[in-house]
Amino acid sequence: MSVTSYCLLAAAILFASALQSSIGFGIGMFAAPIVALVDPALIPGTLIMVATLVTLIVVVREREAINLRGTGWALVGRVPGTIAGALLLAALPHRALSILLAGVVLGGVVLTSSGWAPVPHRRNVVAAGAASGLLGTATAIGGPPMALVWQRSSGAELRGTMGGFFLIGSLMSLVVLGLTGAVNRHTWWGFAILAPAAIAGYLLSRVVNRHLNPRRLRWLAIAVSAAGALVLIGRELLTL
């Protein structure tokens, strides 16, 4: 890997890790397209490892603010959502599915921006967990549904609860990847060289978080959700 390539990867991981540490998601959405262009072999294994490291640190930091009940119900929804995502991925053209799901996310963003905020009770949290599992499996962007349902939470609760949800999901993914042989020496090498950038991103988030009051946090989560959907649509259209 050239110095230029490494610097590009490290910058992407730095920014994405800071975002993940501040609002609870962002690594897969922002870093994946760049990593895929520089070194596709690092996806998904290395990127999931980096996300696991960052979410673990966030969960430890925000452990007292985690909504364990909400995390549990979200994970209940994630299992069938993941299965549904795998089935849809096999049954429908990838481009059509990605654009369709991105459109759903944008629809949710429009409703949220107009004042709609789903109450994070059991039914909505399970549905968000299912949507996150479906989106994450089919498109590798699983954060927006959870961000929408938890948008009214305090910063610590949003980061901690989403961190707990994605930490368990990432560990499950790594186990499956390991069993299928998708985690190899190159995967671990990529993680080793990018882990410092991920930790630096976490440290940067501690500065960012001081300026994120509940209103700013809500709008940042909405903006990132919209950006993720637009990035997904743009990526698919550019490959036509």
C-alpha cells in the first residue's frame, strides 16, 4: 500500500470514527466507499473490526446511559431484519434494492424534519432494529433507522444505546465471517494499521461532543441519515 493510499484510508477512518463516536453510527456509511476504492479486500472484515473497536470504546464510556431494554428489543428486530435483507439481496437486483431502501430512509428523514419523531417504544424499536438489520445486510448502511427512532435521546443515551446495538451486531458478523474464512491475514493487517486512526477519531469526538446540544445532535443525526441515503443512491447511479 502506498503512502497516499494509507493517508486516504486513515483520513476516512478518522472522520468516520469521530462521527460514530459522536452520534452512534457513521463508519460503514462514510468509510466503506473510500475503503472499497483503495483496497476492496479490507471490506467487510477490517471495516467491521474498526467499527467494533470504536463502538466498544463508546459503550464503555457511555455504559451508564445505555437503554438496555431498548437495545434488547432492537436486537430482537435485527435478527429477522438480517434474514430478510439476505433474502431480498438474493431475490432482487442489488441496484434496485439499494435505491428502494435509500428512498425509504429519505422518506423517514423528510417526515422527521417536518416534526415527526417516532416514540422509542417497543414496537418502533423492534421495527427500527429490523430495518437496520435489513439495510445493513443489503446495503451496509444500517445506522439511519436506529438514529431516527432514538433522535430525541440525550447524546450519551443515543451513543451508548446505538453502540451496544451495533457492538453485538458487529461481533455476530465477525463470528460468521471467521467461520466462512473471510477473516484472514490481510484483514488483521488492515485493522492493525488503521486502529490508531480509529482511536484518534474517538479522541476527536470528545471535543466535538462538547458542542453537540440535544438540538444540534438531532439535526446532525437527521443530516447524516439523509447523506447516507444520497451517497447510496449516487453510488448506484454512477455504476450504471
